[in-house]
Amino acid sequence: MAEPTNPVTLDQLDPPILEQTQFGDDMKRWLSNIVDVLNADLQILSNALQFLIQASGYNIPGGMTSFSVPVTGLTSSGFVTASIVSTTMPDVTIASVTPALNAFTIVFSADPGASVIVYQAYMEEP
């Protein structure tokens, strides 16, 4: 198992001091529940981000059906998600994304033309 890098720190919210409010019981319960839900979501997000190496965009020049994107620190046991956000060929999709040492290879269903992808590279699957 890879050692987490913790590039992002998400602080938890302090519980509200309900005694200092003039809210009714329903509003106090709602406020406490909202803080609990937000803290749980922040913890889930923090856990997911602890193995993040890089999140970025990349310009693909077109004229090819596969392309290698450099990501320092990525290994073949890593995990990468990628999406096309802009392309001159709207019917083209991503067929596969394969992590490797310090890069990943993205294979398209056809030549995507000039395109932009966004990706998230992790040390392991979050």
C-alpha cells in the first residue's frame, strides 16, 4: 500500500453552540444534523484526496488515437480517471486509461482531433 501524501487538509466544522441561539428545537436539531453531515462528507473527501498525485488538464494535439500524459510519481499500480472536456470530434470517447511509471496512456475510440482532457492521478484507487 502506498503512503498517503495528504496534499489537501480539510478541517472539520466545530459543533454549533446551540444554547447561545434562540432557535426552536427543530431548528437546533436541523443545524446539528447539517454540521454532522458536512463533517462526514469532508472526511470522505479527505480520504479520497489523500492518495491524489495530480489533478490537471492536458491539451491533446490530435492526429493519433493514443497519447501518453506525463505524471511524476505515478506507477503502474496507480489509478487515473480522465474525461474529454473539449474536442473537435464530439463522437470520440475514451476507450481506456492505463497508468504506468511517471505517465499514463489514454486510448481514444478514434482520433479525437485537437482536444482537452482533465484527469486525476492517484497512488491507488480512492
